[in-house]
Amino acid sequence: MRNFQKLLGAVIAIAWFSTLTAQAQLYTERFTPERVEAERQLGGLLVQDTPATIYLWANKYVYTVGEALELRWTINPNSDLYPYTFFVYRQNTNSGEKLYLPNLTPAVTDIFGRGAGEFTIQRIPTAAKQVLVGASGQFPASPTAPNTVGSYQYVAEIRDYTGTRVVRAAYAKFGVVATTVNVPAGDITADTTWSSGNAYRITGSVFVMAPATLTIEPGTFILGQGQTAFLAITQGAKINACGTRARPIVFSSTLPVGQRSAGDWGGLVINGRATINQPGGTALSEGIDDPVRGTFGGTDDNDNSGALCYVRVEFGGVQFTTENELNGIAFQGVGRGTTVHHIQTHYGSDDGVEFFGGTVDAKYVISSSMNDDLIDWTWGWRGRVQFAIGRQNAQVGADNGFEADNNSNNHDLLPRSRPVFYNVTMVGDPVNSSLGSDDGVEARVGTGADINNLIVLGFGENGVDLTDDSTFTQGTNGNFRMRSTILWDNAAGNQTFDGQFASDTLAFGQAQTNLRVVDPKLRKPFDLNDPDYRPADGSATGTVGQVQTPPDDGFFDTSVGFIGAMGDEDWTEEWTNFLEEADVAP
């Protein structure tokens, strides 16, 4: 250890690393052989991770061939003093071809144009919204979109000192399209495919009508224009929207990057025929007053509305009134025959993901920067969810993490809401809690739930709040329970067990299994643009005997050995978008 401290002190004392000029220009100094060797030795000691923040973005999601393109990045070392190598490349995600900057060549070069064995080693620089490609950019590569229609991304990588292992990466995805197809208000009545070779602009209320299926290819961008624009899958119709990690399907706003807002368009609605607990067994969708197109519910809990896989819905959701809203994604009477995994709602008005009854299951669910609740359920939802993340930014607006209801008009209507959750991380906004960020778990009006391996972190009011006698009854009879839960930094930073609960909910909390008040030590849970929800060294999330094993029912991954949404693998990487709009505005 003493030799390491000497080496660390020697290297820190040497001003060997690159930095940025006042004009945010990158440069690097010449290194003496002694300095290079010191850097290599120190670099070899860090092989796992970096606390640095890095993100990049293009000025548009959709380009035509040869159109001007601008790429920017923000990077902050966050006190990381270790040396790394740096790479930026453009990748065709259809073919996998990579072209490395600065010259867009297939030869692997770092950002200084140096090849293997000569990669420049440096500390992490600091840059804010710096132009990499485009007018006044750092690299001489042509600042235009590729000349071939397809799906693309720019990737920035921080690698170890050898240049062979990626420590952290950032992605900016975009499409080069033949045209943008206008999709006006109306019905889709025949099987239809939306191709990644085009973009699609929704300008009104679009309904996929039974028995049609709307198929959306991986890498397709769908842009909503105005609050009356939304896509609804009606009862008996299907959506087949399965992207991939490299080529997610993105629903977003038509407005320019940096000018988008929550509620720019309406979002995605799926209406199924599974059971709900409304009198008569059916209901009319909020925001859709047409019984032919807006009805959901029924008697088929195995109903199949299609598939959503690697899908992002951004800047959607509309609140017409407090009881009449469109959410990011609304699953309404959707049955368990529907496939849902790797979905994200981001920067939306009202709730992120809301379940109105039904039995649909989901894995790998993210709800981030919504201006109301993150994950909401009501009207008898009984689905299963494993691996979910909720993340608030109260400057956008925020309410609760989970908002859980049965039926507000009659708390005991059946089927009763009782979803089953395993492995969830709910992160509030302790910095801006005065603007919102209320309860991590708010359960009301007689809902049941089975919530396991949960982290609730940083909510302004309570970690857990049960209201209504009907809900406490569900807690008493074991129909609402929480097992293997970590609570930390809720209620304005109160770290006592009592302080994590609303006063009338404390007795409920004391009766639960393996509820602990302990710092989960997540790596970067409050970094809005570049979060990392994996446990750091010394985390209590993997304590033996504290983790609840899911049932072996064919849906859950029973091998999990951790509390929270993730262990060592970051399943959010590449296909998600956490960027805050103010931080990408020019």
C-alpha cells in the first residue's frame, strides 16, 4: 500500500494529462518515457469502473442522406485521477461496421488518431456541451449524416490504459431515412409495417383496429406532433414492436433536441380484453371518448395484444384534467399473453407506466423524469414485474414512485389489484424534494401487492405510506406485503427506521420481513444524465439471507442474488435515454 501511495502521489503531482482550452479544445502534451511508465503502472491498478459522467447526443434523431449533423458531449471526471484512453466511433447498427474518429476510418484509433500500441493515455478531461462533430467541432471528419439509409449510433468510450477494455461508454443513436411519413388521425384497419428506412410523424389520434397488427421494425423512430397525437391499439388489434439493444424503437417528440417538453404528444395506449374491476367488466379509456376505439376490459386474462421489446416512449402523456389523462404507456385491460420487456418512459406528463387492471407481465421496466408517478396501477391489475427502475427529477415535476390503487369508488371490488414485483429500484429527488418527490411507495384504496427485493432511496416525504383502512386490512391479512426492502435517505434524509414510514404506516413496516434502513451504496443513483444503479463495493444489497428468491413459475429469474433492479450487469446500457433536456440544449 505504501508503494502504491507513493506512485499515486508522484503521478498526481505531474501535470501530464490533457485538458481543454478556454474554447473547449482538446489537446495533449508529449510524455517522457518515465511519465508514460508511471501512467501505465497506475492505470493497471484500476480495472473495474469510473465515477465519471459521460454522455453525448446528436442534434436530431432523424436525418436524410448527407444532411448536416452535430454531435456534442459532456464529460466530468468526478474526481477520478486515473489515466485512461478515449475512443469515439460511428457505428452502423444494421451491419455493425465501426468507423473511428478523428477520420472516420475502420482502423482502430483513439480520439487523437493514434493506433494500437500508441494510444494516448490521459486523465478524464472536463467538457460541457462540447461540439465533437459539426461546425467548429473537434474532429475533422465530415460533419454530415452517412450516405446510406439505416440505423446508426455514435459511441464514446473510456477504456483502460491499454485501450482494450471499455470502462464506461455513452451512446447517441440516430436514423438516416429515405423520408418522413405523415400519419394523420384515423384508423389502421389492415396489417401494416413501419420500416426503419423511414421515420413516422403522428399528427393526430391513430387507432390500430381489430384484427390488424401494426409491426414496427427495430431502429424505427416515431415522432408525435401535438397533444392530440397518440397511438392506440384497440381491443383485438396487436402491436408488434420489438427492437433490440442496438436498435431500439423510439417514440419521441417532433420538436428539436433541447426544446422538447413533457407532454409534447399523447403517448401509447394499449387496450385489451383481460378482466378489470369496473362494474360491468369494461371501461372507457381516459382521453378516448369513443366506445368503439376506447373500450377495454373483458373476460380473457390470457388476451394477447402483441409485443413491446426495447421500446422507449419520450415526452408523451397529456393531462386534460386530474381524472382524464394520457400516460407514457397505458396498459389497459391487457392480458398476460402480451409480451413486454425492456421498455422505458422518459420525460413525460402524468404517469410513466400505468396499469388499468388486466394481467400483463413485464420485465426490465424504466420510468424516468415523469412529472407525476413513475409506476401506477389501479382497477385490479394482477401482473408480474421483475427488474424495474423508477427515477425522479422533481424539476420536471414528480409525485410518487409506486402509486397503487384498487378501485377508488369501491375499495373491495374484485378482482383486487395485487401485482407481484421482484427487484425494483425507486430513486427520488432529494435535492429538489420541495418541488415534489413525495412517497416511494404510496398504497391506497384497498390494493394488495407482493413487493420483494426493493430499494427506496431519496424521496422527500416517506419511503412507504399506506392510506385507507381497506389498504391496512390487506396488510394485516398478508395480501399487501413487502419483503427484503432497503429504505434510505427518505423523509428529508431521515435515517431512522421510524422516519422512513408515514406515522400511521409504521406498524405495517415493523411487521414486514427483512426491511432495513441502510445505505444501499449504489454507484451513481442521483446522476440524472448518466446514472448507474449497480451496487458499489461494500453494498448491503447482496447480503446473504436478506434476498428474497422469486417463485419458479416460468416467468421470474430465480438466480438473482441481490436487492434492487440490478447486480453487476447494467441492463440499461445503450438502448435507454436518461438525458435531461436542459442539459442538451445548445
